[in-house]
Amino acid sequence: MNQADIDRIFDSHPPESEADALAHEQVRDAFKRIAMVMSNLPGGRERALVLTKLEEASFFAHAAIGRPPL
């Protein structure tokens, strides 16, 4: 792993275009809608894991938009 790889992983990646900003907004809105539905599941470990996995998926969706490709 070199410095460029580390920078790609850990640097902030603001939207580079209006299209990227729109994509971030659409992803955010979609995950919020899904999270609202999933938050109505019975409480407990399973619901907590569902919401955690949604948060992880959201992170990687935004990373896919914002990080430069390999």
C-alpha cells in the first residue's frame, strides 16, 4: 500500500460535480427511506444489525461516488 492508496481511503472526497452532488443526495434519500421502514421492525439485536448494515452500505455507496477509481 502506498501513500496514494492511503489518501484514497482516508481523505475526504467532496462532490466534484453537480451530478456527484445529486447522486449523493439520491443515495442519502434512498437509505433514509429504507431505514424508516426497517426501524419499524421489532426491537432487538436483529433490527440493530439491519440498521448497522444499512449504515455500512450507505457509507460504501457514497464512497463509490466520491472516491477516485483505482
